[in-house]
Amino acid sequence: MFKLLFRLTITCLFSLAAQAHAAVIEAEGRALILNKDIVGARQAAIQDASQAASLQAAAYISTTQKIKDGILEIDNMHISTLGLVKNVEVIDEKIIGQSLIVKIRAEVDVDQGCKNGSNNAHYQKTIAITAFPLQRLSDASIGALTNIQSGFATDLSRALNSQKGIEAFNAGHLSLYQQNVETAATRQLSDGALTSVLQQTRQLDVQYIISGVIRDMTLLNPNRKNQPFMLIDLYDRFIDYKGSQHKRAFIIDLFVHDGFSGALLINKQYQTVGLWNRPVEMQTGYGTAAFWNLDYGKQINKLIGQATEELQQELRCMPFSVRITRTEGNQIWLNAGHNSGLKPGDKLTVYRKSTFYTENMRPNTQLTNTRSTVTIVDVQAGFSVGQLNGQSQLYNIQPDDIVIAW
């Protein structure tokens, strides 16, 4: 087993799994027979073989390095498998001395690897989705769609929660750009400088914040829709119901900010066009059954699906970070537990969070690598406890500092 792991380690340092696929793997595992418990040994051996199968399919390796007396040493090595083992079949079993050895054949579903070599894709990223204000409130007058500002956040958070590796919180009641809608995510500071950094990140206490602005919801040919002549209206509604006069735009800018530093990470625009066939005076409302039955609603639903898929791919490869809530000696408490994918033995790096001011007295958040590794020793549902490789006082680690897995 050790030789197998060694070969896999060398191989995986140069090659990571690239595309999601299912592979049929044969692997061998072994376990000691204690107190003549063959059944228990068999279960342990199958588990050992399953882990070997997962490693053969895809493995991600992370190391913590340090310099001692001018020599580079590896402080720890953590092998994280991304393969889901299923349909395990025992094809051979034998007892040699005090060990039971099994050979299995299994299917391994392998997740897509990250281009940046990140090994944290199995951690759950916490995200808050805030309101999407309208750049022009008048755009929502046709169909009475003003509630789309919070409703879009609700639908996006629901879609993101269906994705692996994401825990999305609906914060559609919170608007981050009440006074800077036209220029968001950029805002002007009192000294005239421009910035895209969010200042409202602390109150949400999540790893990432998704926000945005609805730029356009206008009819592409509004003059035709406002014609008072009854015959024209009847013609448009029942004969030319797919004509250009029914087309309505939907354009949003979507932003992703880091929840701890406030830095802008993603800035993307999505746009689509759909048919709006209902009378302009009818109070449809966003998110109603009538709205989703419209071609316009269906196109927006497709846009939400596209944005969700792209966000999931982007976020799964971003760093996993969590806030420190308490320190005591060489132990720290983290604001995440097994619900976020943490487990005993995981190793993360501690970063000290501080604020510095520019010459214009603008606050900036700085994350400083303490070069200290924390090893998770106890995991609960919503929090965990980690042990440092030194006293927290040595690195001035305090509550609200964070730990990161890259």
C-alpha cells in the first residue's frame, strides 16, 4: 500500500484529473485481524481498498513547507481524493498471517479538477446573495415587476443551493448599491478616488458575496406597444404575437466579492431577450406562474441556470476560508464544521486580518500569512476546533482572523 501511495504521489505532483468521468478501478486493501474478527477485518480491508481505488482515479496533494537550518522540509502532506466510489465488488480475498487482503472492482466518479491546482473543491463555500436593484425603476412598470430586485436574488440562491459545494443564503432584502446603482460595482470615495471594494461584508459573515444591478428591462420597440388603435393591438396580440414589438430585454451585471476583504473577484454581464405578450397594463409580477409561462420568464430562467453553472465552476476552485471565533492556548475555534466539509486531520493556514490606512485615510483589509498550520481535531455541525503548531499568542492570532485552504 505504501508503494502504491508513493507512486501515486509522484504521479499526481505532475498530473491532476481534468475532466469529470466514471472509471472502473481494481484495487487491493488490507487490514489486521483482531480477536479473530474476520467480518470487521473484511470491512476495514474493503474500506482501505476503496480509498486506494479513489486515489488511483484522482488525487490532490497539498503540503505545508518550512525551512529549518537552510533545508526545505515538508511539515505535513495531505492527500485529498475527489473520487466517489460506488458499486464495489469483492473479486478476491485471502488471509496471510494476521492480515486479511481483499481485491475489489469499483466504479469511481471523478470530479473535474481546478486549473489552478486548488485542492479545496470538496469544501462547502458559504455565499450571500443580495438584492439586484434596478438601474431605472421605470423599466419594471410594464408588468409590475418591481419585486424582481429581491425576487431575482431568491431564485439565484435557490438555484445555487442545488449545486455541489455551495451553501447560498438569500439576502435579497439587503441592497448594497442604493446610492451607486449606475456605477456599481465602482463607487467614488470622499477624496475622489474610485474603488470596487465593499464595506458591508463584515455583517454577512460569509466567504463570498454575490450582488448585482439590473441594467435593462425595456421593450425593444416600445412605440408599437403604445399604439392606441384597437386593430393594431389585436393584430399584435393574436396574429403577430412573435413580432419584434413584443421583445423585451434583460441585462444584469453580476459581482462576486470576497466576504472577508471586500475585494471584487468577478464582474460579469448576462443578457437575454424574450417575448412579452401580455397587455402593458396587466399587473403580472415577477415570479408568478403567469410570469414564468411567458417566453420572457423562460429566457430569464435560462439565464439564471447559465449564471448558476458558471458561478459554481468559478467558486469551487476559489479558496475556502473561515473566520476564527475563539482562541485558547494552541487551540482555535472556527465558524464552520462538518456541514462545510471539514473533518479531523484537515490542515489549513492561519491568516491574521488587519486594517491599514492609506495616506488619504482610506481603510484597507490586509490578510497576512502567519505561516502557522492548524490541524482540525474536533468537528461539530456548525463549528470545529483546530490545534496550532504553536501558541496562538506567538502569532498574535485573534478572533476574526481567518484560516484558508487554497
